[in-house]
Amino acid sequence: MPEINVSEPLYRQLVAASEDEDLDETMWKMVGRYSRGNTPGD
């Protein structure tokens, strides 16, 4: 899996958004929501 680097404030926001869920799972959900919201023609 690729590695990404984020700022400390953004990392803290991601951890808070995960609400005790696996951080990777939270990231995949965010990617899915972004993709659905930003794909013309869907």
C-alpha cells in the first residue's frame, strides 16, 4: 500500500473522525465518499 505524509493537524483530524475505528478503514470510506461526490455522470 502506498504511503502518504500528512501534517500533524490533519492526522489528528483523521484520528478524531475514525471514532475508534481502524484508521485505514476510515480513509477508504473517505475516499469512497469523495469519489462518489466528484464523479460526473453518476
